[in-house]
Amino acid sequence: MDRDEELVRGRVYGADHDDPRPGPQPGRDYAELVGGPLDGLLLDVTGWTPDEIDTGAALQTELGRFGAGGRAIYDPRPGDRYRWGWVGDTP
């Protein structure tokens, strides 16, 4: 694993890069993002309804195919609603 990958793994999506505690916090629920530009990040889904979790999310990222303003689409994997696989990118 290279240094950039190490910095991302275990971080929560949306956490500031200079946050002293960028990782998961006790009492919160997270989905692991698998594949694509946000691979290895955790998405805080605390308080999401089962329907919201089943829908997945289009997450804003500069790292995807469309650059700044683009979104990476992640959906829960069948049988594991807390591991979300990358579906693709959208503008």
C-alpha cells in the first residue's frame, strides 16, 4: 500500500484532512466504500433509514472521472448493506 492509500484508509468521507480524529467514532454506523475513487473511506450512515441505505449514494469527489463537481456512485453490496461497491461516476 502506498503512502496516499494509507492516508485514506480508515478515514471518514467528508472529514477534514487536518481533523485530529478523522477515523470512525464510537456509537456511529459506517458503510465501507469499496472500489472507485473513494475506495477505503467510510461513509457515516448513522440515522439513515433502511430505504436510504438500500438506495446508496452519489458522493461528491474531485477524484472521479468528472473531476471537481463530479460524483462517485456507491450502492450496498447484495447481502452486506455496510459494504458499498462503486457503480461509476456522474457529472
